Amino acid sequence: MGSHASRYEATLGKYTKQIDRAFAQARDKYDAHRRAEPILVEMARDPEVMPAVIAKHIAKWQTFNTKNFPSLGMNIAMSPHYVLVANAFFPLDEGPEDMMFNAIHHHGDLLLTTVNAFGPGYEHWVFGKARPIDLDKDLFEIPFQEKGIHTLYNAAFVDADQPHAVVYPKALTVTFALWASKKPVTWRDHVKRIRVLRGREKKLKDLALKLGLRKTLDLKVPEYFDYYPVPDSAGTTGFYGMRKRAQFERGPNEDYIQSFFNVLQETGNEKLLPFIFECIDGKKIDNPELVRRYAADVRAGKRIPNKYSEGIHTNVPHMNFRAAAVLKNLPKQNAA
Ligand SMILES: [Fe+2]
């Protein structure tokens, strides 16, 4: 385990040290993102990095007890200034080609630089700020700005509060995503860091709000993060805003394991199979037989498809809608 672990740490450390320096020397967070972008592109182009990212993910044995989510995140680095993760986006087996992967959404005060490190990429739609039409009905007007394909090694910056949406990729696509609050380091940075680890951001936030720490801790609670096109039957056009964020639910661990092995196989990292068994040896794994079975399948060259959890990860109406429905609901004289 030692040799693998130290090798991936060295590979990733070479880049994260440069990103640390970018954040230390930058005038502000926007400048830091600008400086970090070429480093992320270099990472994406370095064939040693993807195996190192997956090895780091494997080294944390709890990975194998993770519950499923439509995308699969792997932590690369965390600091008080930023979080760097790899995100695997999976294709949709069936359904219209222009299906959206998630709602039209923004990330509040977080800045995002994303580089496509593996796969064909996905279509990315960018919008202007949502303008309320009728707040009693949560109805908004959202102007279209641009769309493009996030092709291999492409770098894209997503500004704070910038509404955007993603169409399902045609094949597995893995991005390296650098996140930072646009503000100087705040408690929020630390919460974000913890969230990636444990998914407890909401709990911490609720607790902080209960304690009346909202102002002190600089916790904003914006009302709307997610929007979806109004249905044809509504008799109006525009987009409904979600007053409360309704994320995808977590699915069974069995589905997660299947998707994890899909990522390992499709990125050509079969060589990491022995490392999995070194890392989970003696640990309390929920489905050890399944891990063994998929590992055997990968060794035998049997293809393992990705897995969306039944009934909760696809066809969620406020998340998965067609780009055609978005077009229909854009303000007049604002064709995409
Ligand atoms: Fe996003």
C-alpha cells in the first residue's frame, strides 16, 4: 500500500503545491482562479493524474460504503482557500438526446473552474440572472447567454450566482473542479471542505442558524438556487424557482460500487485492483462480495455499465427536463 499511496501523493502534490501558490499570490479569488486554470489543464493532460486521483479515492476505504449519487465525486485536495474534486458524469442509457442532467442552478458565492480530464464532455448552457415575474408563483424570467461543449482539456469558469445547466454527456466524462468562495477565507470555506468529506453542510448550517450565528459566520441563505421550465399546461412561459433546494436523494451502496467500477474500467485503471484489496483488508465493508465480483469482472474484461439508482436519479421533473423545454420558455427575442 505504501508505494501506491506515496506515488499518488507525490503526483497530486506536485500540482496542489502550485495551486496553493496561486491562491497565496493572487490579488483575490478571481485572480486565483485565473492563475490556477493552466495548472488544472496540465493536470488533466498528465496521464499520471487520473490513476493518482482514483488511487487516493481507493485509499480511503469508506469510499466502498458510499451511497449512490447521479455523479461520482472524488476528492483531490482541500485547503481553507479551495476544494479540488474530480467529478464523473455518466451518460443516460435511454431518453431524448437533449435531456438535462440537473436543474438550471447557480452556486451562490462559489467560483468554479472546471477542466474536462476524460471523455467527450457535455453541453453546458449559461444563463443570465433570473428576474422575478411573479414571486407568489415562484415564476421567473431567465435569459439565455451561451452554450458550448466542454470538450476534452477544455477549461471553463463559472462565476458566482451564474445560472447554468448541463446536458447528459454521451459517454463517461470526468472533470477536475476547483471551488472557492469569491470572498476572502470565511467559515463557509471550511464548511464546504467538510461537506465534501461528509455531506453534512446542511446540518452545520442549520445549527449555525439556530445559534444565531448567521451574521457572524457570513452565512447567506439565498432563496432560489434551482429553476426549471414551466410545463406547457401552465398557460404561461418562464421558469419556476425552487424555494428550497431539493437535491437528488442518495441511492444504494450497491449502485455506487457499480458506477465506481465503471469509472475505474473506462479510465483504464485496472492496475489499481490489487490496491483496492490492500485498502479494504480488515475493514468493515458493506458489500465485500460485490466488490470482489466487479473486480473479477474487470479482470475478465467484462464491461460494467454505470448505474443510476432506480426512480430517484433520472426523470426527476425539476432536474431532468429537455433543452427543448428550456428554449420554449426563454424570454421572447432571446433565442438560443
Ligand atoms: Fe453547477
